[in-house]
Amino acid sequence: MSLFAWARRALPRPRVTIARWIALTTLAAMLSLLLLKWLFSSLLSVWAQPPLLESGLIEKTAAVTRIIDAAPAAQRPSLASAAGDASYSVQWLRRHEDSGLPRLVDSEFSEGAPKMRALLNRPDAHIEVFEPADLPEGSAQRGYALLIELSDRSWLLYRAADRSWGLDELPRNLIIVALMIISSLAVALFATRYLARPLERFAEGARRFGKDFNAPPIPVVGPDDLRQAILAFNATQAQLKHFLKDRTQMLAAISHDLRAPLTRMRLRGEFIEDAELQAKLFKDVDEMQAMVDAALQFFRDDARLEPATAFDLGELLLTVVEDFKDAGAIIHLSGPHRCVYVGRPVGIKRVLVNLIENAAKYGAEPTVQLEVAAEQLVIRVLDRGPGIPEPLQERVFEPFYRIEGSRNKGTGGVGLGLPAARAIVLEQGGSVTLSNRQGGGLEVRVALPVG
């Protein structure tokens, strides 16, 4: 085992939580900014040096001017030529006109002139500064020029082809701000891969489980506290799936076992000589048998656990309505004919058949409306029947509950249609609500989430 591997095993590994990750991200952003700024100053110093007043060029120019001003006139041309370097040239002139430059009325740069005069120890020294835009169009030499008048009224001309002393303050600050933005974005993108993506997967997994009980567990990745939350959610998901499976098997077994005594009751009823009593007994047995069969179908409803898939909800609605028309029922349909939805088509079809059948059976003028919104799809099933009293609009979703009167046992059913429909819709993240219509009738509103 290498020393590095031994050290990794021996030293405790700190828990990487979301709070620590945010702190590390902030620190990394600051360090990257400092690193980029250092690279900006070191590697790009040719064009990113400080402004003229901070570069030391004025001090150098003032020193050369004092030396030439103190030298005899005969030595000044050679001294001026020797003082130049690769960045600028120096030339001694007897008259201003020899420079070939225009005489500027207001040519003193406000910040540099006082400093230059102080270095020359000549408060009355005349200084002229030329930028490329100040030079004549036909000038042979373009660039920057500096004219300084000496004590004997002669001149020193400094010329530079380009700005070798660097950028102004505004461009430099803009570059620094751009580097700050770039470094922050780079760190943010890196942090997003480690923190935001696990959070997005966590949220997506939670939404998927709300619509599909057979959804796979969420991958356990990310900071430590997020991993603990994912582990807890996966454990809860597994417990719910196990509970639902056990409950379904138990209730289905009970419903199945009730068939045997019902069959025996019917056989024994054959020996009853009283025809009226026998008819009542057979009616009760048939009703109990219907309830058991409906309960078995409800508890063994594989369509409620079918995998989600993309299908055309508008086409499915049209198919269901056409099936009712073939059976003699007139159903009015409005809404888009094409509408792609990700869900369980068998379960949604069962919901639509149940609701439309109720509207056609208990009311008149059954109508189906499909509305497409940004975040949800809304299906409205309308009729012009007696409606349902408001205090009972939630109770009808209880298993085996039936309203006496207009919606009674004589019309068929055991009271599991609406509970099964709401269960299917709820398992896909939607909702089913009832409301009475103005002028009579019932409106069933089915809302299904999009995405």
C-alpha cells in the first residue's frame, strides 16, 4: 500500500453537505478570480499594463529631458538619439516648426502636465501631447508624440508608434469584470453538475413516483444530506409499494372467498318453496355477487399500475365517444382532436368510459370538453340531469356508496365506478371534482398534469 493510499484510509473524510458545498463553491469562485487576475497581470502585461501615469514612463521622460537640457547644444542631437529605445524615439529640435506638428492651443494633458513640470522643476515648461487623431492626415509618422520646451526655447520630441504603456482604466476594469463573470460561470457550471443535477433527479423521481408506483428508485448521488434524503425517499417508496401489494392481495382474497358462501346460499335458495321469499333471496345474492365481482375488479385493476407512455388523448376521447354513438348514445365532443399526453392510456380510457356512461345514464345531453393549458389538461364531462347535492359530492367517491333517488340501485352499479376513476386519476397526479351546473346537471372535472 502506498503512502498516499494509507493516508487516505487513515485520515477521516469530511461529510460533504449542501452547506459545505456552497461554501466550497464560493471559495473556488474567489480563488479562480484571483488566479485569472494574476494571469491577466503576468502573461498579458504587454497590453494590459497600468495607465501612463502609473507606468513610470513620465519619470523616465523627465529624466532624459533634464539631462539633455543641461547638456551643451552641440551634444544634444547625439544624446537625444542615444536616449531612445525600442518603444519610443527622442529628437532634439531648435524650433517647434521643425517637428512637423501643429501648434495646439490647448494641448496639455490635465493629469500628466503638473507631474511632468514638477519633475522638471520648471513650473512654466510648455508641454504638448499629440494622439494619432491630432496629427495631420498626410503626416509621414503616425502614432503618439510629446513635445517639451527646454529652458533655451528649443524642443525635445518624443515619438511612439503605438501605446506600449497599456490600456486605460475603463478597458482594464471591463476586462476584470469579464474575467469575474467567466470564472463565476465556470464554477457555477461545475457546481451545477454536482449539486443541481442530483436535486433535479430527486424532484423528477418524486414526480414520477406520484404518477407511477412501479417507478425505479432514485439514484443515490450528490452531497451527503441529499443522499440521506434520497435513501429515505427510496425506503418510503419501497414500503408503500409493499403495503399496496399486500393490501390488494388481502382484499382480493377476501372478495374471492366470499364467492363460495354466496354460491351455497343460491343453491340452498332453490329449495325454498315460497316463491316471493326465494325471489328476494336471489335478488340479495345477485347484488352481493355483483359487489364481490366489482370489488375483485377494483382490487385487481392492473390498468392502474400500467407503465406511463405517450399517447394521443384527443384521439382516445374521440374513440370512446364513437363507441358510445355505436351503442345508440349521442355524446357531444369539443376540443382539439390531437393532444399528446404521457400517462396510462388503459386507465384513462376506463375513467372516461365510466364518467361518460354515468352522464348518459343519469342525465341528458351528455357533453365532453377537452381543454389544453400550459400546465395541465382538463376534461369536463357535462350532463343535464338532476345533479348531486353539494354535501354528497365527496361521499360519492367512497367505495360502495350510492345515492338513493335518481341515482339508485335500479340503474345498476355497486358504487365503485367513481372511486376507481378518482384512484386512477390521483395515481397519475391529477384530480377529479364534481359541481352542479346552473340550470341543472352535473359537471365532472378531470385535471391531468402536463410534464
